[in-house]
Amino acid sequence: DVGRRLAEGSLVGVLRGREENGPRPFGHRCLLAAATDPAVKQRVLQHVGYSPHQYLQAVVPLEVTPQWFGNETPSPYGSLAPNVTDPRVCQQLTVCLSDGSIQLQTV
């Protein structure tokens, strides 16, 4: 149901377990959106009340990091922003930063 809603362009809130505090919730309190929708970044930032210049973090399967970043890039806590080596990635995703990197959390 979550995948279908994301494919339809919905923003999906995920709430599980205890509340998390801090700038990055890791799974218990998340707002999910399809990163291929060009309008999604502004929709998410407006929904949560962030500045239009705030970045969004991508949640990416670890298995695709060699193709996207040139090597396996584990970042389970969202602490890395590696440069994308395949330019098609930034052409398709709205989460690329201006320097060609992505704030990355791997699963």
C-alpha cells in the first residue's frame, strides 16, 4: 500500500514505536516521497515547514551504491553525502545537491 501511494504521488508518513528527537529520524518517524517527482522536494519542504533551500535525504538500498557512487558506500546513519558518478541519477532524482552529491542513508 505504501509503494502504491508513493507511485501515485502521495506523501506518506511512517510512525512506528517511540518518538525520535533530532534532525534525522531513522525509521520511526519519517515522511516518504517519490524522489523521481520534480515537484516533490518543494511539497515536502513546504509540508514540514523547512526552508526551500533545505536538502532532502535519499534512502537507497546498499546494493545500488556501486552503480550510483562508484563503490559500495554504507551510510546507515545518513552521515555521508557521496558524489554521484552516474550523471543519469541526478537527471532522474530530485534529491541531488548542487555539487552532484546525495545526502545518503543506506538500507
